[in-house]
Amino acid sequence: MTGEENKSGVGGSNTTDKKMSGPYTLTSNDNPGNVITQVRLKGENYDEWARAVRTSLRAKKKYGFVDGTIERPTDDSPDIEDWWSVNSMLVSWIFNTIEPTLRSTISYMEDVKDLWEEIKQRFSVSNGPRVQQIRSDLANCKQNGQSIVTYYGRLKSLWDELNNYDPIPVCECAGCKCNVTTKLNKKREEERIHQFLMGLDEGGYETVRSNILSAESLPNLNRVYAMVVQQEQVQIMTSTKEERGNPMSFVVQAGRNSGGERKEKPSTCSICKRKGHDAENCFQRIGYPEWWGERPRTTTGGRGSTNGRGTQQNYGRGRGGAARAHAAQTPSFDGTRNIVTNSDRTGITGLSNEQWSALLNILDSHKDGNTERLTGPHFDDADWSG
């Protein structure tokens, strides 16, 4: 392309003939501050970065400056200025795609081809240990309760990184009809499908996994991913319905438990047939205490004494009535309220002398007519009358 042709193409002055756009063409949107790709060179991702930069430069018809197919014109050529203009622009674009910390370690070169070769020789190295680590991570990559989106994203990241280090070879022979590149891509995709299915959790994905693997020909990876995501959504809906049903079941069970539990009834004396005490502490067996007074005393088994009309008279019922609990036979005391003999404590255990004296003082105050109520637990159903 001559300088006259280039001048007509610069700035897009001839918009009717699109073929005028060539390698020397620069538009008003092209400036040294442009970032032609979002992939930044970090050092270990050279293959990914080189592929992204190569694609962007080919889209602008400028990759010939990098690979040397567009050679530098002679100094007396009319295209030398245009060549330097495009070349300097490409050098700026490439430096803009390098991480700042790494950019300072790269020598600045005016020729974009020399800069490209410098970066390639420095960072395009075989990384066997990293490839081994990626393959190990792929073998151990499992869903482990994560969502399908998260699990697939982890796999996709490993696949892309491995592809940077181990790209599929491209046939370079002229007139090739074996289509080997397409076959290799298909084989790698099937390998990824198996890795994806093997890492799924055991619960809930057996059916979809079996359906995919039993197909005569495997679907593509995108279709497999869609089928698994659909199965995940079915599981989410099923678990949501179960969670909604569980509280109702819990209420029913709770109602049955609360209604079915019954309080333990007070014990019944086998001698007087009354509730609230046992035969070992029954007054009919151990004798009535002095504070019992003139209350009726039952001498035969039955519930309370009966009058001539055949009605029962129960005493000691209610919170404000007579004594609510049987006590052991009252022992004899001296003038200072001390226990005279240990035999006077028949039926009472676990009380010290001071505690026993305090209990007798309470009983005496009740006998003297003091109606102060005793505090403490009580049984409404107990019949404490002798």
C-alpha cells in the first residue's frame, strides 16, 4: 500500500470503500492509552495473555507488525512515517496490558516485534509442576454440597488454565482434510463431561448422570450443564415442600405429647386408703400426735369417718385447713425444747436437732390457734386427715 492510498484511508475519509481500511489505518478512537484486552500479563499466564492480544491485533489488522509479516520500510520510503506511527501505537497497547509491577521489569523497546519476542522468551516457558498440580486439582474437584454454578465455575477455571499450558495443536498443513483439530476438541470436551459428572454429589444426581452416560452419543458440555442445573432446581423445590410440612407435623406431635402426658398421682396409703402418704407414716400405724386434738380418728379402712347420715367428713383439705402432712410421733422434750431420746424420732430421718426443734415450734403454734399458713409445695388432691 502506497502513502497516497494510506492517506485516503486514515481517518476513514472514504467511507464507501471499506477495503481502504488497512494495517496503516488509525481512527480517531485509536490512542496510546487504549487497553485492547482485559487479560493482564502477570507472568504465569503468558499463553492466555498472548492469545488475547493476538486476537485483538488481528481484529485491527495490526498483527503483521508483531509477527514480522509487515516489514519496516526503508528510510527513504514514503510509508516510513506511517509505519512508525502504527508501530509506536502497538508498543503502547502491549505495555498497557502488562501488570504495573511486571511492566517495570521489562525493557522498553521501540520496535513492537522486538518487544513481543522479548516477552515471549522470558515468560513462554514450560511449567510442568503447575500442569501436574492442575491435573491433580481436577481429579480432586468435587461438589461437596456447593451449588452447581459454584462447582462448575471451579472446574471451568482449572480447564482454562490447563488449556493455556497445554493447548490443542492446530493443523498447519495446506489442504488438510482430516479435520484433526475438531476431533481433538470433541475428545477434550468429552473428558470434561466425565470430570464434571464424577464430581457431583451422590445424593440426587444419580438419575440425570445415568441418563447422560447411557445416551448413544454424549451431549455437548453446555447441554450437560443445563440438565444438571435443572435437576438441582427440582431438588430445591422438593426440599422446600418438605420444610413447609415439617412444622405442621411438629405441632401435631407436640399436641399429642402435651395431651398424653399425665401427672403422677400422689401415693395412696394401704392402711387408711387415703392419698398423700404411705403406710409407713400413717397415723393409724404410728399413733396420732398430740396436736391432732379432738379430730375424728379412723380405726377402720375407709375414707374419713361417717356420721349417722352416712356422709363422709374429711378434715385437713384445702390450703387453710388443718395440718397438711403427717408427721412422726411427737417425741418428749425437756423444758428447753431439746430432744430427750433418739427413740422419740421414730419415722423421721435426715433432720438435725435444731431442725427438729424448729418443726415442733411450728406445730405448737398451730396447736395454739395460730392460723398462719405454711409456705411450700402442696397437693390439692391429697387427703391428709387422719
